[in-house]
Amino acid sequence: MSLGGGGGQLEELSQQLQELESQKEQLDEQIEVLNAEQAEIDEAIEALDVIESDGTVQVPLGGGAYVRATIGDVDEVVVDIGGGFAAEQDREGATETLENKKELLDEDIEEVKSQIAELEAESDKLEEQAQQAQQQMIQQQMAQQQGQQDQE
């Protein structure tokens, strides 16, 4: 019994759905990364709020190694300002810069969520098309079976 043209269409729709799902997963991972960046910024802002001059902190050296250090002046904070550049700012300026970065991350997250919503809408349309194609294929098969039975 032949599937007719519907089988190829279903296969194509299935591939498109898989591709959309893969894209959605990548965007979900992107949101996770952005959320992690926001958490780091929150930690930095909180640390700037509670840290005091002459306080002791552990400074990461990399590779899981830390060194204890004494803060000379809390109003001398070096903040990454983007593009591979950093600037020395006072505590208030550093906090403001970090808050601005966080707002930009919020915008990025909303943009990614919007892209996910578009992919989900497209996926819903493709699923509907697949269901319609499957129903048409079943109807064609039933009509073929009926025609064969009528000929017998």
C-alpha cells in the first residue's frame, strides 16, 4: 500500500519541527548564560554594598586558587565597561555601571524570549500542518482500501 505524497510532506514537516526545537534549545541555553551573568552582577553589587576599606577578601587567581587580600580603598573599583576595556570608578559609579549592565542583560533576555515565542508559534503551525497532512493521508488510504474492496 502506497503512502502517496503525504509521507514525504510529513517527513519534511518533521525535519522542520526538529530544527525549530534545536533552535529553541540553543536559545534556552542562551537565556541560562544571560541569567548566570545577571547572578554574577547581583553578587558584585551586593559585595560592593557590604565591603569596607581595610576588609579582607579572597581574590580568585584562577584554577580554583584564591589569595587573601586586604582592601585598600573601596572607592577604587575597576569595572569592565565592555569591548575589552575596564575603568576605575568609585563605589557608586561601579554599582551604577553594574546596574546598567544588568538592564542590558534584561533586554537581551526579553529579546531571546521573543525569539523563542516566534519559534513556538511557527512550531505550532507546522504541527497543525502535519496533523492535516496525516489526516489527508489516512483519508486517501481509506479511500484506496474502499476502492479496492469495491473492485473485489
